[in-house]
Amino acid sequence: MAKAHKINGVKPLCSYHENARIILPQKVEEVYRWEPFIRDAARREELHNMRISIKRLRYTMEIFRGVYQHPKKRSKGAPVTGAKRFAQFLAVIVDLQEILGDIHDCDVVLRVLTDYTHQPASDTEVSGSISADGKDGLAKLIDQTKETRKASYENFLEKWEQLSASGFKRKLLSFFGT
Amino acid sequence: MAAEARIAAISPDKTLETCARQIIVIYFQQMMSYKDGAKEGRDIEFVHQMRVTSRRLRAAMDNFVDCFPEKAFNKYYKKVKSITRTLGSVRDLDVLIARFEKEFVTLTEAEQADIRGLIEHLQQEHENARKPMLRLFEKLEEADFEIEFLEFFVGRVCNPDEGR
């Protein structure tokens, strides 16, 4: 798992509000660092790292939720509910995290099933064992999990491309900068 | 009040350093509130919630590292990291066992025989994974980690809501 990026430019003696504008954009950039790899379904490590970066962004957004809860004034004077937009952005982040979580879960399950299938008979005998002449149950689960993984990955990529086309990153950074 | 509500109620006009102390303490207290349940091991939710909160705590600490003296901060950060890691080993197996038990009922009798062996194997690994977690909790208790942590981040053991 990739380490969290060091946050630069934090000002401990300035307001929580001001520091939200320094910290949150860096968390967004950490997520997008993994974008070049995600169109290859086999890049498990990078997809996992993106999930972790999205989770860090989510938790950091939750830490700074209070900053965006008070209504602000637009230049024309119309009130904008920051809380509502914040909740919408957060919902997208949570959704992406969950889909990437499903993909990761499938990768872990596939690894466990494959490792167990290839375990020497002497090892499996200790804990109940695989039937000597067949691994039907394991093979079936492997196939099912591969299908689930494929569907989750396609779902993720479709959502990601839709978000990219709608300028999600630009909108998110703009919101955090207000 | 739940941690999320307490954090959302923090005034955005206070200094980051003041807020950082409050947030870290709120998450720390929430994380430790699950410890007894995690030790007992009857309900897998305690390990899950403790792990999730430890991750939230680490995310906060990653963001606020510049608000604290580096050496002492790193000491506490590493401890929290070790808590996440040891809980992770147990939680990952909880998830796998639950998943395979769910799949189990959808299989034929012959197929179930293969999966039964796998579940038993994972249950044994789960028992083994709990041991380092319990040892870590014991070590932290012996070292008064909880008191030390709160003394460092609050300055004294107190209610972080004070003075808000």
C-alpha cells in the first residue's frame, strides 16, 4: 500500500477553514496520481492504491465537513448551501471507494482460493482438506468471483469516465478553494 | 455525541492546531471505546469499528503532523499504525469467513465439502491472528498508552469538548 503523501504548506496557527483549502486539494491530487493506471483491469496494486487514496480523501473531507456547513453568499447575493454541495461530492467519493472496495475484495478472495487450491495435500489434510478427486466448489467460486470482479471493474470505469467528462475534478477543486 | 457530530460542530475559525487536538482526541477516544469488545471477540463489529476509527485517526494525524513536535508525534503515530495493522489481520479473515459461509449455502453438497475445508483453515488462521492483537492491547495497557496519548494531545486527560 502506498504511503499517504506529505501535506505541504499547513499553517497550524491559521484557521481550520484556511487550512482546509490547503489540505483538501492535495488529497484530491493524491487520488488522481493513480488515474493513468486504472484503464488496465490487471493493475490490481494501482487500483488498490487509488482506493486507499480515495479513502484518505473521504476521511479528510469528513474532518473538514464543518468548514462547508455554513451558508455562503454568492457575489450576486444569492445564498448557496455549501453543506448540500459538500454532501453531493462526498457521496460520489464514497461510491467510488465502495466500488473499488468490491474489486479489491474479489482480488483478495481470488488469491485465497487460488492459494488454497494449490496447497499441498498434506497441508490441507490438517484443516479438513480439499476432496482428492475434485475441487469443484473452489473452481466454481473462482469463476463466480472473476465474473463479479469484471462487473465491478466495468462499473467503476464507467462511473470514472462519466465523472471525468463532467469535469468532476475541476468542480471539486473549485469547491474546496472557495 | 457521535464523533462525526462532535467534529462537524468544531468552529472553522479556530486555529488548526486547536482543532487538530480536538479531532485527534475525539477519534482516539472513539477507537479505544471498541477495545473491550474487540478483545472479547464475540461480535466482529467491534474489530471492524475499531479498525475504521483507527484509519480515520491516522488520516487526521497525517493531515495535522505539522501541528506537533515531530519526535513525540511519530511515536504515537507508529502505535496507532500498529493498532490498525493488527486489527486488519483479524478483520480481513472475518470478512473472508463471512463471505465463504454465505457462498457455502449456494453450493451443492459435493462442492460444499471443498469449501468447508477452506473455512476451517481460515478459522484457524483467525485464531492465530487474534493472538498478536491481544498481545498488543496488553502491551499498550501495561505502558499506559491511553493516558500518555491523551496527555500529549490534550496536555492533560480531559474532555476534548471543553472550551469549545
